[in-house]
Amino acid sequence: MKLTGIFSFLLLLLSTHLFASSDLALVQSSRPSKPEEFDVLNWRKNLRIGYFGDYSFTTLKKLDDNQYNSDGTKNRMPISLLNEFNISYNITPNLALYSKPEFYVVTGDRNDLDDTYDRNLVTMGDVLMGFQYRAYRGPKANYSIRVTHGHPFSKYSRDQNLKSETDFQNFIIWFPTRDITMLIWNTYRYYIYDSDVNSRRYRINNRFIFSYKWTDTWGYQFNSEYVLQHRAPKTGPRQRKWNHFSVYRNTLSWGVTYKLNNYLTIIPNVEAQDLENVKWETLQLGVTFLGRIF
């Protein structure tokens, strides 16, 4: 059953596109407040730690413990819980040191994985480290810039001979009303390899979140992501051309938000993994966890 028309309408209704993984946690606590006198040694005021968890556990067509591709076919990767932590510490009123470590807790069947994959129950992801600069802070919006370096701690990145990922990110958090929050987030990533690997050299992410709360506890969210990735051939004279790119992700999700307390929000959701190929096999059920640790 094709559902492309429904999701295309929802995307058009938003009149924009795209959003961020663990930056969702920032949305919960980013409304501007009265500025205070800055003290770099006051770690209680300068330190911020947010948590993002994402668990996709089945498609609408079939209950399974494996992940599915955007075309609806089953792949060997087991379902798992992604855990990310946004950690920042202000060294000036507007400039902060930034880090985002991540790890996965695998809950699905790992028997299909071969030796090229990490088959442990808990697997380490890559770690981003860098700086975040708040370029604008007003009564209705914040605008920040982030420059980070991705350290290839995951087995996948090491097997790909990946040396680092250099990211430039900018995101706007907008509060048009008391009950509405929007986040527009863009990332430009360049891959650096130990060897002559050119088939994947850059990625451009565009993300958007629209959040509305109808009570202090309940609300809903729309998330959209559109990603382009460099796809040059691995060999041949055209290997190094920059214009070899294709769509890597084109997704839209909708979820109900439930604020359990001031430190945790739970969002059960449905995600269309490919807006150009929407069917029951590509609609995935999941749960998002947004936490504020400090």
C-alpha cells in the first residue's frame, strides 16, 4: 500500500525541511533566560549534559529484530538502542568546548553479522569533539555554530580506514510561541582517510524539528531529514570528481511527546525511512528519549 501522498502532504504542511539527533535534548532547555555574570570556574552554571536515545524496534508490516533498508528489504544489522550525550562547557559567555560520545546497546539478533562488524552487546560509536559558538541569543531565537572533529572509535570507521570527520554545523532554535519550538540544523562533513579512498568524501545533512505541546506533559513532534552524500566510483578516472553525490537519507517521522519529568521526555514515533518509497516495510516504529542530565 503506497502512502507517499500522505507524507508528502505532511512535509509540504511544514513548509521547510529537516533536524538533529542528540541536539533534540538541547531544545528542551534552550529558551533564552536572563543573562548572569560569567565565571569560567563556575562549573555548575557552565556545564551542560544532554542525553538522546533512539530505539527503532520493528516495521509496521512485520515484527522483526533486524533493521530494514529504506527500500523495504531486510539487512543483517540487528536493532539497537543508540545512546548519545551532548556535553558542553562554556569558556566564555558565548564559546563552549563541545563533545558528543555515543554507544549502542544491541537488542536484536547478532548471528547474521560477519567478522567485519562489532558483535559485542555494547558497541562504541565515533566521538565528536570541538567548539560551539552562540552567535545570537534573543527573546525568540538562538543561533549557534559548531566546528567538530570526529574521532573514529567505532570498528566500522576503523575498517573503512577513516582517519577523521571534520564537521561544520549551524543550527537555529526558534520559539515563535510559548508552545511551539522549531529547530533547523545543517551539517557539512568532510571525510579524511589514511589511504586513497575517495568513494565517500563529504556529506550534507539538513534537518528540521517542529514541536508543539498542548499541555505541560503532552505534545507532538514532526522530524524530517534530507542527506546528500558523495558517491564517486572507487576506481577509474572520475574517482575524484566532487559532483558524484546522491540522496543518502530522506525521512520523516511523527511522534507523541510525553514529559515524564523535568529530566526525561519520551516520544513513541513512526518514521518513514524513504519519502520516495513509502510502504509498510519502510514505516518503522520507534521510541526517542530526551534527557537533561545536568
